Amino acid sequence: MASAVEAARLHAGVSFIELSEQTGIAPAALADLLEERADFTMEDVAGIAAVLEVPVTRLLPCAP
């Protein structure tokens, strides 16, 4: 999921700091999520999707 979030962030032209500020996710916590040291909550995903103006499903991994 981290790679999908990062790709969507870059495509939207939103900086790491902007994403942190607009989602309310602390920079250190966001870094942990994007570097796969922590798991996303549904609240995280929903907030990120809203900021990046993408559907939540675009950020979720595809089922095998």
C-alpha cells in the first residue's frame, strides 16, 4: 500500500510535509507508514485519499 500512496502523492504534486499537515499524521508516523515500518489504519487511508483526491480503492492492494 505504501507504494500506491507514494505514487498517488507524487502524481497529485503533494509534498510529504503537505500530506502530513493535511491528514494530521505526524511526519515521523507518515514516514513509518511509507517505509512500511507501520501499518495503515482505515482512517489513515481515508484521510490520505481525501487529500490526494483519489478513491480509497486506488490506494488499497489488489486481492490475489
